[in-house]
Amino acid sequence: LFQSTDEDNSGDISWKEFEAKLDHPAMHLYFKTIDLDIQEAEDLFHLIDINNSGSIDPEEFVNGCIRLQGPAKAIDLATLMAEFKKSQKL
């Protein structure tokens, strides 16, 4: 999924690249797997972009996928979203 989304082969995924793939069946499967609505894609992107660089590198992508698996994922995601929103206010 990462390699197919990184259209410019830069090694990172920009929001523009990520957004362009939202209609792709693999992306729909990914969102279904992590039990998120596709409408939450931008929030997810910013949550995975831990260093706030505006793009996701392979390490951030893998770590984000791992964090969003398992029974605690909903509370983890809610916590991360709250932390992200707080940081945006600073």
C-alpha cells in the first residue's frame, strides 16, 4: 500500500498522494481493517505523520498501522486525535 501510494517515488507519502488513493480498493480495505470511515482520512494522515513534516515516511506508516491494530485501537486513536488537536492550538 505504501509503495503504490508513493507515486513520485520520493520515499514519503504526501497528503496529496494519500488523498488521490482514497478511492482505490486497497485503501478502502485498509480503512475497513482499522475500522475507520474513509471520511476520517485526513485526521488519520496527520496522526500517522508523527514528526509533522507534512508527509509520511515508511517508518511512520508501519508504526501507525501497528498502533491502529488490536482491540485498543479506538481509544488509542481518540487519544491521538485529541493530542493532535491540542498541539494544533499551541
